[in-house]
Amino acid sequence: MQFGNVVAILVFAGAGAEAWYQPAAGTTWDWQLQVPINPTAAVQVYDIDMFDNTAAVVADLHSRGKKVICYIDVGSWENYRSDASKFPASLLGAKYSGFPNERWLDIRSITTSPLGPILIARFQQAKAKGCDGTAHESSGFPLTYNDQIVFNRWVADQVHALEMAVGLKNDINQVKDLVGNFDFHASEQAFQYGEYSFLVPFIQANKPVFEAEYRNIPYSRINEDKVEVSMIAHQLPKGYRYTA
């Protein structure tokens, strides 16, 4: 059986009630994976690429009063990353559909896998930059529900050990089992596909849901649904943004 959920880890650096920053439900965000970024968006949190942005970019956002998520893919191999040669061939799976320069990673047995030290090094790089975000996708390998749960919790533990907050991306079918391990959720197209009810546990725990939509989802549609979910609907490339 192939486990097909998509997951991402998003990490904040900063101080809070715990050793790491803990954003509250309703926190506003902007997702900018292109470089250079535009640092002037009227939001509280930025989500940017960790590899493509320097510590100076993160520091500039912090000086503007922003928290910073740094995107790091930890579930697929990208051949253009600076550490790509460190991944053994045994970890590489099928090509990631739509992304010819990427292949899925075998995330099973993460506590003994050579993947573990590679990912920890990435988290440490994020910490050194002052970053606040990582992301990982599911695998082209035959995963079980428990394989994904174990991997997700391992990632959360590693990030928390570095005193950064960690977020779950997509993987909606495991939200109920992972809300206690993660500090926020990042979702894509939850309104388009009617999946927003899966995200309610995060809001009930006063943890934000950061939502991206790629089609025009009118304000009236969101308002009429009366969903008890706090999210930003970020319409790209027009920049439509809505806080529920």
C-alpha cells in the first residue's frame, strides 16, 4: 500500500511560552518562494525558501517585526540543492510528478536511516539563519499510515529540540493524530476540495491554519461556509488574501 498524503514541516524560530515561538489562531501570513522576496506585505508571518534566502534576508524580516517560516523539503530529493550529493541512491524513489528534478525519499525507519542526519543538518542550517520553516512531502515508496506518523513525529521532535516551532503541511487525514505534535498547519486548496473540516482540530487548539488557494475563492463563499477555521486564503498571483 502506498501512503499518498502530502506533508510539510514549517518551523519558526523565536521565544514563547515554550522554548519556541507558538503562533495563535488567526495569525496572518504570506507565502513567497520566489527570490528576491518582497518584504513589505502587511502580514505577521512570511514563508520563504530556506536555501535560496540568506540570514540577512531573515534578519531584515525580523527587523520589520515579522516571524519567518523557511521552507525546507524533507520528503523529496531535489537535484539542485547544495546537499543533493549527500543522499544515498537507496533513499531515492519515483520521480515527483510535475517536478522532473525531484524524486520521492524513503522516509521509513527514520531513526536508523541515513536520511536522519541529512535532515537534521538542514534543520540546523535553518536555525543558524534564524529561519522559521521547513517542508516535507510524502514518498513514492509503499508507506503505511504508521510510517508517516512516525516520520512526522520524529521531524517535530528534532525541530523542537532546536527550539523552533514546527508546522504540519497538508496530510489532512492525520491531523487528529498529529495536532498535539505540531504548532500550526499549512494547507493548500482546502476550500477548493472541501477539506477544511479536517483542519478544525488545530483551531480548537488555538493553533493557526495557513491556507493557500490557487483558484478564485470569493469572500462570499468563505463567509457562507461559516467554517470555524482561522486561515489566510492566498490567491496567487493576484495576491488575494482573506483572514477568517
